[in-house]
Amino acid sequence: MPWEEIYAAIYRPMGRYLHAVREIDEVRLENLGGIERQKRLLVKNTERFLRGEPAVNALLWGARGTGKSSLIKALLWEYAKEGLRVVEVEKESLGIIPELTDRLRELPYYFILFCDDLSFERGDSSYKPLKSLLEGSIERLPQNIIVYATSNRRHLLPEYKSDNEGAWVGEGEIHLGDAVEEKVSLSDRFALSLGFYQGTLKGYWELVQGYLGGESYPVELEQKAINFATQKGSRSGRTAKQFYDLYRSGLIE
């Protein structure tokens, strides 16, 4: 892989190879509004990582379309010239991560292992290689590799009412049951956990305006943007971007 000119790759499980991404979805940090705290913390962590200083693995969790994946893409656009690279690994391919780290550890670049939209159903044990990689293996992650994952679930695994049946109270403390402990143990291995939430209509319109930049637009566009968000049932950054794309395409009447 010519990493000097390729900034991102996706692992293809069928062919067991890294696919070079030559057309990267362009997302800029300045266009991501409504997530200032999350952006500030992840940028700070990433800059420490690039300087060779202690940095931590991060889990970005919360409502759909709120900027979790976009924030990681924006980091690549911001820091690729400083040696940052991204390797995306799908949930079904987590078992390949130990081999990937062996390939990447000696390279003169800093790699984010990007696990997007992680979630695991009951009986699904495919998360265990990731759990071991984060903490638990005799071998720690190389200094030039960090894991950033996104999920709609805070604890990555489904939570059921029956899971709490194993909980008990002793000496004034609540002790979780084995089922809960197993589910929480995976998300607990991400030292940095950032929650993302649906914004207000005002914040949503500000996101649309951010995409519009300084270009002029009809006064009724704000109401059309609000109507679009209402129809979608979402006031997220994704919805704002979709509205802008439709407007630019002439499909908003």
C-alpha cells in the first residue's frame, strides 16, 4: 500500500486485502456544528497521538446522523499531511485486527483503526477480538495505532430487562450481574466515551447555514429546511447536509 499518497483504506474480507480509498468523502471540521465539546476533545486526543504523546481509544456513541462518523473523516482531512491515516474495519472483520496491527506497526505513519456503526446482538461474540485488543491481551497496541469506534448504542451490546436479574446489593453497594458486566466491559475499555445527541431546530438551521456559507438564499428556505427535518424525523447534521444537497441540486421546491 503506497501510504505516502493513500490516506485511507478499507479492509475487504472477501479478498482479504486492504482497498485503497482514492476518493475520500470530504468533511471539514469547521462544517461540523453542534458538537463543539466532542470535537474539541477528539481533536486534542488526536493531536497528542500524532505527537507521540499518550492518547486513548475513543468510542463515539449516540443518535444517528449526529456527526460521529463525519468527525473522524474530518480528522483525516485535517491531519493527513501530518501523517494521519485511517483504516476502516467492518464489524464482521474484527478478527483481522491483530494481523493489521502487525502490518502497520513498523510504518512511519499514525493509524486510526476506524470501526463504524458497531453493535452486537445477543449471542454474537465477534466483538471479542476488539475487546482483547483494547485491553486484556499480553501485547498492547503499537504507539502508532489507535482505535476510534462509533455506535448508536452506548454499551455496544443490546441490554435487556432480564440482564438485571443477576444484580445484587451487598454492604450498600450495587453489584452487577454477569450479563451486565460482560456488556459494559467492552465499552469500558474505551477510555474516551463521547455522547452525541439530537440538536434543536435552531441548531439544525445553523448547520444548514454553515453549508450555505455566504451564498444568498430565499427567505422561505428556513421554513423549507424545518419542514424537511420534520418529515425526516431528525434534526441531525446528516439531515442538514441532505437538505443542502437537495437544495443545491434544485430538488427543494
